[in-house]
Amino acid sequence: MRIGIVGAIVCAVLSWPLLGQGGFDGPGVYEIANIKSGRVLDLDRNDQTTVIQFSSRGTENQAWEIRPAGAGYFYLRNGMNGYTLDAGGGGNGEPVRGAPFNGGPSQQWRFDSGKDGNALIVSRYGKTLDIPDGTSRDGARVQIFDVNGDSNQRFTLRKLSGGRRGNWDRRGWDDDDSRTGNGSITCSSNNGERVYCEVDTRNGVLLVRQISGTPCREGSTWGFDQRGIWVDRGCRAEFTVNAARGGDGRGDRGNTITCSSNTGRRVYCETDTRGRSVQLVRQISGSPCRQGETWGWDRRGIWVDRGCRAEFAISRDR
């Protein structure tokens, strides 16, 4: 019995990645700096998908929340918009990017031991984060490459106390739309297999927009249960969660609607604004939402721009 208990403890410990590598000591919010360049991982504020290196500024787009993905791997989600560090197709020299959370293998990373106690951040494809040629230039894109262990592939992680620094306020996970169910989430069966996107589905789910060429049919290629939303056989779509069943499928929840400029470009959320007033009731994004500048409305509906994501209330004019 004693041997069995000891063995179980050893197995549990060995199933967890080596902690302490480069300052990584388990789930939390971190700033991640390259050893060679001294610059930190940064999600470009302009398009909000390009991952670059930049001098440390303590801003939310340089904060990454690390959560377990299982089997010793982790998700790295950005504090600005909740987008996940994604290795794309996994080829040598391919730039990494920030992408909506889908839980797939391209978004899973492990922390391996590098020289001098630093960390190699290795994707499930076996390639590691790499600063091209070890440049120290601000704005250089971050890529993945075969592991060689050089300093341009080694990183240190500095935990941000309490998960807060600068404008970081945990919108990257706890309050973003892909985890709490406030707003929309994109879920993708990119490999043709069933994929779960973990989200609170207790108040229902609506398919807002099909993105894939493969059909998304509720109960056949998509659905939801207590684990979250699932998609299958190539279905890729945007869903609204915590939505009342019925409605028009545009994220409209009674007299409120969530509208998101996830790409940094102007997006219209079509809703009937004739004879109505629109008021911003809750900003979700890290990027500012300013009426007339990054959000507004007209006869087409509500529009958002430059990364603004927010919930709006629609009321009839008196």
C-alpha cells in the first residue's frame, strides 16, 4: 500500500511540466521576455493578432495568462483581447499569432528546460518560439523554429502580482467572451474532428455566423452541453453564449447586444436602430470604446472599430 501511494505521488508530479523553468511556476499571469533581445512578447495593438517583441511597457497586451491544457501543455492568452498564442500550421519560420480560443493543438504549448535555467516555449508541433536572428528590434515578429536552444529561443517569465499590472484586469480570461459567456466565441473543428470550446452554456447558445464552408447543423455538427460548445466534421462558426433562445441570431439579448471588433477593423452588428437610442452599458475590450470614434450606430446597426468590444443597450426614443 505504501509503495502504491508513493508511486501515485511520483506519477502525479511527473505528469506536471518542470516548474521553475525561466520563472514559470504554474498557472498565472506573466510577462515573457527573450534572453537574447531583452524584449517581451507583445500582441500588436494595431491588428490585435500579430505577435511581436517589444520593449517592456507593462501594458495588457504584454500580459499572458497561462492555463493548463492537459498532458503537460498550456494555453497562453493575451490580456488585451483574450486571444490565444497560436502556432498556425506548425512549419519552420511560420509567424505565431493571436487567435480566438479553440483549444486545438496549435494553441497548446509546454515549457522545456533551456540553458542556464531559462525556458523553451515549445508547441505541440515540436517547434519552439524563436526571435528571428536574435534581433533586438522592437516590432520584430515572433516565429516558431526547430529547437536549437540558442538564446533567441530561451525566455524568462515574470509573474505579475495578483494578475494585474498596468491596464491588465483579467479581461484576457475571466471576463472575456470565450470563457464567461458574455458575447461571442468562435469554435472551430479545423481537423475535421470533434472539438470542445469550454464555456458556460447554462443560459443557452446561439449560432451567430457560420465561417466554414462545411455546414454547421445543430445536433449534427455542433451543439453544447455542460462542458461547453462542441463542433465536428469541419464546422467553424461564431456563437453567442448566455443568450436567450429565439431572437434573431445576431447576439441580440432582449434590449442588449454585444458587438466586437476582434480584428481591429470596423464591424457592423446589424440590429434595428430605427426610432431607437443606443447606449454603451459595458466595455469588454482592453481597447477603448469612445462614441463617434470607435463605436456608434446608424440605420445599418451598431458599429465598432479599432478593437472596441462592448455590450450595448437599445431603447426606443420617447
